[in-house]
Amino acid sequence: MKTAINLIICPLFVLLFFGCSGNDTDTEPENEDIETTIYFPLIDNDTWESTSVTDLDWNEAELQNLYDFLEENNSKSFMILYNGKIVVEKYFNDHDEDTNWYWASAGKTLTTAITGIAQEEGYLNINDKVSDYIGTGWTSATTEQEALITNKHLLTMTSGLDDSDDDIAPEDLTYLADAGTRWAYHGVFLKLQDVVATATGSTWNSYFNSKLKDEIGMNGFWFPFESTNVYWSNTRSMARFGLLMYANGKWEDSQIIPEGFLNEAINTSQTINEAYGYMWWLNGKESYHLPQTQFEFNGELIPNAPNDMYAGLGKNDQKLYVIPSKKLVIIRMGDAASEENFALSTFDNDLWEKINNLID
């Protein structure tokens, strides 16, 4: 009996042990390719690993041309991360790695992230009416018109409220169209910060710090100015947030921003402006709208940039670009390259021409 069992077991053992040996080309390598492993800097200090332009086989001869272009166009800082590691970090005009600068509307994306976190924790639902959280009368629209506006309409810039003035007192938030029928870039998105504070029973700053800033090691602060609330930080902190987005909302093993919500945020969010998600600008679409206009422009947002790029764009050329296909996060802070602008400018396309000369 024992002999019979051995006759059965031995061939099975041989099959299991050697059965795949003839298909080595189909098996996964034992060691994961280092390029597929995202690097995360430490949270409690600014130690950050780097890799070089030459290591990546980029065109090093173009690096100085990029620096000259940035400096000539009023830049204060510029960073490129490749899979989380610093490749380029350059400062201009008395700016350095410890200097804070304003994100302007690129910081809208922080409000998006926090809204998604609060929804995941069960405090709010983006499909609920704004007035469910902050009460009625937050606009000067009728009760019926105001009741049409959901948190999602604020995320997508489709509240239907007048965008001719960025003030957000009730008397300034006048009705122009039913929510969801008109796209207009407007400061009313800040009401989401009130929604989050009310829903969580906390303050906006406290919830933001505990759920995002402290979790990924950012520095910085929110600065209320007139009717706005603007985030200020050093360049590396903007890069940390960009890295979090590139990693699908994860920081190492912790899911900070819910992945499902993040995927909604970086895809077309409504039918009016194809190039807009949840306060993220999207490249590679067939058309786009710009702030302060109701015109539709044909073509891609930034033709020289990769199609899968999405971006936080702020006044006077604050730039946060995330490019998954290239494993890149790119930051630019500074004054306006030429004329003042709300978000997109011709500088974006010109800058991407210089970046392509470097990385291609």
C-alpha cells in the first residue's frame, strides 16, 4: 500500500516542483523592478532621496535651457519628481526650500481631497444639498433655486451662481442658472470648507491638518484674505501632495484619499467642460472652457503636455502637474510669467516644450 501511495505522490511532487520550469519567460521576476516602487519621503523630516537626469537617460544638455526659461519667466521654484524621487529642484529670485508661497487656485485641489476624505468617513455625501449642512439663505437665490445646489456642484463649478464677483457673502451669490446647467470658475467652492467643518464638528484647519497635512508631512497654513482662503507652503509640500495623488491617494501603506473618489476627481465631472474634474484640470480632452468665459475652445488644454496629465492650476502660474504615464510630478511656483491669469496661461504650453526637450 505504501509503495502505491509513493508511486502517486512522487510524480505529483515532481510535477509541482518542476512543472513550470519550461515556461520561465511567463513567470514574474522574484525582485520587483525598482522603477515600479514609488518612493515616499519621511513624514517627520525633509530627508528626500533623489535620482539624476543622467540616471534616467534624460537630455542633460537641456537642463540649463529649462532653468534659464524659468528664471526669465519670474519663477521662484521648480521641482520634478520621478516615481517619488527628486530629479530636479531649483530655486530662483531669493526663494529657497524653506520659503512659503501661495498655491492660489491650485489649492482648490486640497479642498477636493478633504471633501473626499470626509465623505469616506461618513460625515457628508457630495450628492446632498449644500443647505443640508450650512442651512438655507447662504445665497440670495430663492429657496427652490438654492435647494438645487449640491456639494458636487461646488466640486464641479456648476452651481449656477453668478461668477462676476468672487465674493461669497449671500448678497454676492446670485442666481444665473439652475445648478448643473452652467460651468463657471468661482470662489463659491469655499463653501465646501464650511460644509466639512459643520459636518465633522471640527474646524476646517483642524480637520485638514489631522487628515491630510500631518499624514503626509506637509508644512504650510491657510491664510484667509478678504473672501478667499489661500494655502501657503514650501515647494516640497506641494510636491508631497502631488506625490500622494500620483500614488492613487496612498502614502506608503495608508490610503489617505479614497481611491474611488480620487478617480472621479481626475476624470470629466460634468457635460459642459470636458477638461474639468473635481477642481482638477484635465489634459487630453477634445475641448475645454476657461475661467471667466462661457466659450468652448476646441483642442487639448495643454497640447505639449501628455494626454493623461491632470493639474492643479493657480493664479499667476502656480502649477501642480501629475503625469502617471511618465511617473512624474512637476511643481512650479512664482509670479506670473507674463500677464496675470486665473489658472491656465500660454506659459503652460511653453513650459512643457522645455520639459519635453529635457525628458524625451
